[in-house]
Amino acid sequence: MGIAERKERQRAELREQILRVARDIVVREGFPALSMRKLADAVEYAPATLYLHFENREAIAKELCVRGFQELLAVLEPAAQVEDPLERLPRMAEAYVRFGLEHPETYRLIFMEDPKLSTALFAGNPEGAGPRSFGVLVQVFVDLLAAGRLEEGTKPEPLAEMLWAGLHGIVALRLTCAGFPGTPAEELAQVLVSTLVKGLPGLKVERAQTKAR
């Protein structure tokens, strides 16, 4: 291995070390605890060395967001392989909620810290892990439409957005209101999917129509 190749490998290894330690800090203490000086102390390099690899703290956060979305996508993809889209829906909902609850700081970072971080990952980046994560949700409704199980002309994207918003709400409620004595998150996710597919549980249609008159 030549000198140039060795230096490039060492540079890549240090960059990965910086990201690994930054992630550890975020997971352990939350994103507000991350600073360039604290990170430099943790990796035992001068702060100036970190700036050779990342422009600032926000650049590190963006890279952590990219990897967070990659982790989310990896969790969703096995459920996305379920052939029947109606069976796929609850599996994907379960996987999404499980990811959020098992990786709370990663979830907070990619969805709940700074809107600029997630916006940058979606804008003009259709092949990124963020858009692809949304894409697997959209595909469920595309497949339902193709199978004739949705009315012709139904737009899959708004349905996928509604599903994502509901799942995000469940995870966010559990992360921000941990003491709320509500229904378990996994059960809520299944109620959400069931309501989306079958309508409001227990709704008496005839009585509702009579009252509407």
C-alpha cells in the first residue's frame, strides 16, 4: 500500500471514529450535549482536526441523520417484502414503532431536533434513505390500487403521509410523554392500521347517519 493510500485509509478511519463517538454521545446524552470541543476530547484529537473532516456540528448531525434513516429503512425493508399489501401494513407499522422506541435518540435526531436536518435529506435527494423510507410506505398503497382494492383514481401518496403522520405521532407521544398512562404503542399502531383499513371501530353507521339528519 502506497503512502497516499495509507493516508486516505487513516483519514476514512478517523472520520468513522468521529461519527461513532458522536453517535454515542447523542444516544447517551441527547443531541444538545454534542459539541465540537466535547467530541474532540472524546476522540483525543484537537478540535481543529475535527474541522478537517466536518465543517461544523451541524454537518456531523446531518451525517448521523443520513445513517439514522438508513437504519430505519433497514428495519422497514423486511416488512416491505410481505406480498399481500394488507398484511404488509400492520407489519410495517409495527417495525416503524419498534424502531422509534428502541432507538429514541436516533429517532429524535432525524425527526424531532432541527427541521433543517431532515428537510435537507429530502430536498432534491430522491435516492436517499429518507425518501426511500417514505417510498416503501407509498408502495403499499400503490400495490393496493394495482390489485383493485382501492377505488380507481385514489392517490397513494396522501394515504402514505397519513399513515406516516399517525405512526410518528404514536412514537413522539411515547418519547415526549413517557408518563402518559395510555395504550401500549404497538397496540396503538395496530388500531391505527385497522382504522385506516376498516374505518372507526365500533361506529354505528345508521345511528350516525340519523343524527346527521
